[in-house]
Amino acid sequence: MNFIDFLSQLLVSLPAPIFGLVVGVVVVLCYFALYLLFVFLEQVPALGFLFLDLDKMVSGLFKSKPHFPKPRAKVSRSYRTDPTNRALQNDLLILLKGDVPTAKRLLLQQRRHNPGQSDNWYLEKVIYDLERDRH
């Protein structure tokens, strides 16, 4: 007789409320047996890697992480508002067929390679280099 047959025989022979109580007790006993097994296995040093340290995990969830402000870009106000600058930006985007990430990458490369220049200079340099490389 297997466990399923035992439960079906028990269901037929007991009233429903008592059967529910018996099943609840069996479930609680199974959980308790598993708990004792895990407590025993946790004591075995070679099996320590199988168990997570829940205290560390839970305490890590509630730690406040330091908030670092997002660094501001080193871009002058004229970069966004100067009409000449806007025209150069449009020319650059036309050369790159609207590829904004590439334009930003090329401008950043020039800023790193030639620090201290004006915004218009960087735009003119990137446009000059693109036109030179195309011909």
C-alpha cells in the first residue's frame, strides 16, 4: 500500500473536518522533519556551501546605500543655445545620418584628445575629420 492509497482510505473512513486536521498535522510533521534534517546537515562542515546565510542576505536588503550625485557633464551653456553651435550640430548629424550616439562619441574623443578648446572648435574638428576621411 503506497501513501496515496493510504490517504484515499483515510479520506473514505474519516469525516471531512477530521481528515483535514489529520492532513494538516502530517504536513506540519513533514516540515518539522525537514527542518531537523537541515539543522543536522548545517552542522556538517563539508556541506556548508549548500546553505545560504539568510541573516546576511536579509540585513543587506535593508541597508541604506550611499547616494552619490550624478556627475554633471562638462558642457558649456553655449553648447545648447549658441545658434552657430546649433548649426554645426545639425551639420554633424547630417554627416552621420542622424546617429546621435556616434556624434557624442566622436565629440568626447576630441575633448579627451584636445582639452581646453571651445565647443565650436570640437564640432568643427569632428566635421573636418569626417569630411577629410570621406574624400
